Amino acid sequence: MPLLSRFETPAALRDFPLGSPFYDRWSEKVDELMGRDRFPGSAGPEPAPIGTPVGEFFSPHRHDVNPIAERSLVWMGFPRELLINNRDNRQLAFESGDTRSATERTTQVEYLEWRVTREGDRIKKVTFVTETKEYWEVMFAFDPNRVLDLYRTLVDPSITMAQITDSAGRYNMLNEFNTSRGIVHLIGISPDNTLAAAIGLAQGSVGGPGRRHVRDNYEITSFPRTSADPRVGIDLDDLARKGLSVTAAEAVGLYMAAWDDTGWTKPDGSPVGNYWRVVRGHPGAALRLEYEVPAAERFDVSDIKIGGRPIRFGGHLAEHITVTVVGRAGVRP
Amino acid sequence: MAKENLDKIIAELSKAEGEIKPQERGAVNATFGERAKQAKKQRSKVAPHVGRPGAEPKKDQRAAAKKLEKVATPFALSLEFEPVFAENERKNIQGNIIPGFNKDYQYFLFYRIKTVKKAKVWLRWIAPLISSMEDVLAFNRLYRILRYRLGSKDVPIKATWVNIAFSNAAVAKLVSKEAALSFGDQSYRQGLAARSEYLGDPTNPRSSGNKNKWVVGGPDNEADILVIVAGDAEKAMLDMVDQIKTEADRGGLTLLFEQAGETLPGRLRGHEHFGFKDGISQPGVRGRASDAADDFITPRYIDPTDPRSDLFAKPGQLLVWPGQFIVGMQRQSPEDLFTAAPEATNFPNWARLGSYLVCRRLRQDVKAFWEFAIDTAASIGLPARKFASMLVGRWPSGAPISRTPGADIPDLGADDLANNHFLFDDATRPSNLIPVPGYPGDTYPQAAADLLGAVCPHFAHVRKVNPRDSATDLGKIADSLTRMIMRRGIPFGPPLLGVGLLRPPLWKKERGLMFLCYQGSIEDQFEFLTRRWSNSTVQPNVGGHDPVIGQEGSQGNRDRFIVVPTSPKPTTVKIKDEWVIPTGGGYFFAPPIESIAEVLGA
């Protein structure tokens, strides 16, 4: 298979006209991340060098590999750590899950973040995102006004440039319209909800020293309490153990793959309608997803019950959203 | 391939099953302790952390891993860390939870409390009849000794067991509303009918599976009490049932529904109505019944020199901490395969040593299942029996398709030390077993690595509800251990298979599975397995619905699909019909035996 000439934008977003040099800028950014020999700042294992017998993580832009399989690596959007730390008190887990602000460390660590729009104590809308800061930083570097336009479209038409930048005019991802008053993209800081972290996780999962003795997944026992890290780590290590070359499939990104509203009922007890709206991305690969009951229905999200339980937190929905990255495995020609 | 004929398939299935061979393995534990003492421990190393900066494993996880690395004596994990069930615990835990009745004849009585005062008298009457873990373990011990001595499975001792469980509404009636509210499992407090839609059951009131049409457990006919009677001999069991019913009539109870269950006859013993051997894969319970080094609750068959002896009771049977099934005991850590997590705290004191019981009466439409299998197999060029086995993940004999992709091996299906020994993601290595009298060893082909689901598809029932060594949407393998349930189901209704010529009246008779399972949390175990894995097209791994028990219920839609690993491209197959239809049940709690008379009956 010929080398990939250019990395695609997440979900093939077209935030600029076709042919815009922006797409080259984004591709360069992904290439920078995919082509790293190691993940800077990580105390974790290095990826296997290209060509090692235990497999490798490769950049399809730099190395020619014949793909033989693609595999969607899916995980639960709600933070697993909150559920296992509050095993006997799910209410507390969901209360903790809605924390997201510039000053407090977000608890939303599964590459899915959300914001609940309330009127009083009633939930009107829940907005979910998987877009990474890198995409918005590259956009801002290329055309700050386009970023401002998108903020105005997605959050509030009255937003000014000064409100999303710092005193030096640089993009401030922790601006209030991406934290306390709105949501545009991921901000997770520890652990990082960034594309660099996701790619670094994938690179670090492959055949690092000390992992080559592993014969099956029962022998891999040490992982963080998230769903995402062990999911990606175990699966990619497993593919690499088979001697395969692995990478992130195009378009490289983090997506909401599915959302399941089985057993969600209207106030009259009947099944809810389709109140999901993919705002950025597309079904199966959503980047921004909103859940809001149409005005004609005359009730709110708070009036919906999931399995007989009223929705009180955004996390009640996040538990039923599946996040994914798509891995690709192949062999050297 | 020409389309196969339904009658022919059914007839073939009826004839072609391997003999269910008696398992002459009863006394193996006699030598186990000695071997355990002599053998050397070979623990696998713990792989280094992989994950994002800031998401390192917690200190306690690292400590647990290090602790295990230091363990030097054989079965140290079992002998040093696993609990010894005290006499009080063995006498209070109901026997169907652990080790399980596993009788050929069972009977289920669903009662509504009419008069609380009289019901309490009845409870005090029935309490001494309730069979404990101690009772069942003692019987099983004696049975194994006799079977070994006689060299035959036909052992001249019989037992009839009784167990009981209560809905949350019953606790409110018999104890107090506060007591009912103090059960932390919210699903139990709500009841099965309130959770029906969440489980994917049909929401259309005209559908036969809609909860309003259930024979028991619907919004208007929820049972307060479930009595389970089980026996080796049908007559003795029915005598006990009659006695209980007579007393219940006097005891202020209304019988809402009764159901007999019976193991399928002859060669189909242990199979469910579609024709597949059922109940093969059960979790093993960590712990011992006494201080004796070899008196394990779940017998151990893996040689202590094999590092997997601390993970598995027998090949493929993962060991799980008992709190996953008994509230108030140490639970399974979702972080580490070996370590325990603290016991649950969200239940009233008197409920300690009890267990949540889910009962689902599932009607099986055998004709619809096999017609789908035959039609679809013909359309994608596979033999019907092979395709049907891909839906299940096992051949009708119980042989895993992972171990024998091409054809059934009935002897493998009947081999308890081999039929559950397979991984999905990596090639399965043989286990070293302790000597088992008369057992020649597992000589069948081992399963090859099947990470991508080319042999056992990701939708296959056994892969959906037990992902084994696969990562899931919840990440690590240890988390999957916290989802396991203790299944105690039995078929009901007349069999279709094995009866010769099929006539329409027989097709029309109702048949199915009385599905029962015990767990420490209905929401985190039974409901999770059902809603999050069986019913999902993407969880635990992408590939479609579980075509056997999975249901689709999003926005009232019922259509399911599976992605069949055909060559050169996978084929997406839509499923319109349903062949497992819920027709009743309930969420119950099986309390410790002393609380039946002293709390609920007081």
C-alpha cells in the first residue's frame, strides 16, 4: 500500500474551503505526533523500534505497510474510575462526573467530556465532545477568526476574541466558553485528554521492553483505572504480539461511536424518540453530540427516565456513550 | 449450498450428540493438598504500567502486585489470602447460591403475600427446610465418595432441596419500608418489571414479550416470594412442593404462578432447547469450606506448578472472590485478577451472607432459531449447524468452536476439563493438571489466537457474556471478573429435540429456560451483561448483537444484526425474528437462613 500522502482531519471535517493550506498544517501536526520515536514526558515504556519482531507502531505517512485488519477499540464514555471508587454509591459517582471547569481538575478522563445546560435544576441539554485541543490550536494558528466563528456558532454568538485568548493574544483553551459557560473541545489535563496522549498511549502499548514476555492478556496486569488506557494498551499490544505493525486508522481521531437509549422513556412511559444530534462529525464517528428534547415534545431531558430512573446528571447519558479510536494492523510488504 | 431442511437438522441434532459421559473425577482433591505443598510456585511477572501520564495505577494496585510477586509457596494465594467459610457462614448461605443445587428436577413457586401475620407463621415453618451451603456441600462430598467407590454415576443417594428469596416489596411488607430502602442495589428496589425496557424487552404492548403479558412479574403480578424446590427424584420433589403449597395456603400466601423445570432427557441432558449444551462456563469461587488445605469451595484441577493455578479452578474456570455472589464477603477487585476488594456495605446487617437472585422465564422459539440459522447459512454458504454454532460460540455438544472450528467433537464437548479451556485473543496453552484418575488428558486441538473474531465471532453468545482474556469497553480483564454471575437455570416445557418425528402440536407447546442467577449486584452483573454487552452492537467488542439472548430496544426498534466473518468481506446479517422471549420473572434477594425466621418471619 502506498504511503499516505496526507493525514485527514478528524471525521473529515471541512472547517476551511477545500484546498486550503490548513489541511497541510493539520497533516503536519498529526505526522509530528505519529512519527515520534517516543512519547516525550512519559515515564512509560518506549514503543518498539520499527522492524522489531514483536511488532511496531508505525506512521502510514512514513512507513509502507499492507493493512490486513481494522479494529475499533471502544470504551465507555463515563469515567470508570468514578464507578469503581464509588462501587456502593453510584449517586456519588455521577455527581462527581459532572465536574468540569477551568479551576477544578476535570473528572472526565475517558477522552469524552460533556457539559450540562440547566435552567434552574432542570436539564435542558447535554453536549458531549471528543475533539482534541490540538485541532483547535492548529486552527487558531492558521486562522484565529475561524476559531472565533466556530465558538460563536457552537456556544454563543456574542463571544469576542479577547474572551478566548490570553493577554498575549494566544489561544486559551481554558477560556470560560470551553469550561464554565460552554464546551467546545477536550480540556482534560491529568491524565491528558489530548491527541498526543492518545497516540502516545498507542505507541507505548506496542512491544515495549519488559512486555515481551507476555503470552496472553492475563499476564498484563498493570494499568490505570480508566477504561480507555487498558482498552487501547491491551488490544494494541496484542496485535503487536502477533508480529503485526499497528497504527491509528484514518481519519486519526477520537470519536463517539455509538449511543444507546434503550429503556429511556418519556413521561408517559413510552420509548423516547431520537433526540440526539450530531453537530460535528457524523453518526458512528461523532465529535460533538447534543442531547436535547425537541420543544414540540413539551418536556425536558430531566423528565426522561433511564430504566425508571430520572436523568439528573450528564454522566447518566455518558454511561451509554461509547468512545472509540480505530486501530489498523498490517504487515510490511 | 442448498438450503437444509429444518426437520432434518433437528433429527440430526437429536441423533448426533455424543454420550454424556460420567465424569469420574470426584476424588481428585484427595491428592491435591499434598501436591500443593510439594510443588514450586512459578508466578508470572507483572508487566510495567502502560497508560497516559497522570493515569498511573494507584499505590494499592502496585502494592498488591508486589505482594503477589513475593508469594513463594504453592497456592499461597489460596491458603493465605482466600477466606475459609466459617461454620456460621456455611449454615447461613443458601445452598443454591454456592455450590448450587444442580438437580435434574426443579420447581418454582411464585407467591404474593396476602396476610403478613400468617405469612410470617409460614416463614417460620419453612425456615428449617431451607437447604444451606453446608447441606449441599456435605451431600456433594458424599456423592463424590460413593461415585468414586462405585465407579458409576448411578449413586443410590437422593436429595430434595428448598431455597427461598424475597422481592424488595416483600421486605417492606415483612420487615419495614426502611429495611427495604436500605438495600443498596437500586435495581432490586425497583424490581424486574420497572427495569424491563432497560433490559431491551419489547415495549410494544401487543408483543408477547411485553411485561404486561408476563405470566408472573409484570406490573400487576409481581411476586413477593420465590420458592425453589430441587431434587434428584421427581416424586420426592413434587411431594415437597405439595407440602409447601398446602402450608402456604394456610399461611396467607397467594400462589401467583408455578413452573416445573426439568433437565432435557437422554443424550440432551444438560442442553437447552435449541440443542446446545448449557451451563458449561461458571465462575469458580475463591475460598475453602474448612481449614483443610484442599477443601476448596470450587475444586481445583490445575497443578500448582502452573502459574495459572491461582487464576483458574479448572481450565477456563476463572476464580472470583465470593463477595461477587454473597453480600458481605470480600469482592473481586476490578483492577487485579488475583486480589480482593472490600466487601459491600450497602445492605442491612441481617442480609449479610445473602445474595441477589434474578429470575427470568424465557420462552424459546426453537423453530424460529433454526429457521434463521438454516436460511442465513444457505445465503452465506455455510452449513446450518456450523453457522448456528457460530451464533452460540459452541457446537451443540458444548465443544467450543474456538478449539474445533471445522466440526463438532462430541467427546470434547463432554470433557469438563477441556470444554472450557480456551482463550479468544491469544493462542491457548495447555494447562498442567493434577492427576485425575481415569482421565487421559486434554488431547484435543488447542484454540488458536482469534483476536479479530474470525473463528468465534465477536457477536457469539459465549464471547459476548464472557470475554475471557479480551479487553472490553471497561478496559482490563479483571473488570470482567466483577461482571460474572452464578447461573442456576433449568429448561422447562417438552423438548423438541430427541423426540423423533416432529408434529405441529409439539412445535406449538411452550418451552424455554427458567434463567436464574445469583450475584452481589444486579445492576453491575446481570443487568450489565444483558444491557451493556448482549444487547449492544459494539460492546464489549464491535460485531453486532448477541443473536441468542440479545435484544434491541432503542427508541422502540427491535431489529438486530450481526457481522459474520465471511471471506473475502464480512457479511452484515439482519435479524428480524426473536427466539428468546421474556415471559416472566422477578428480582429477589435470598437472605441468610437465620434471618428467614428471625427477621422476615419475626
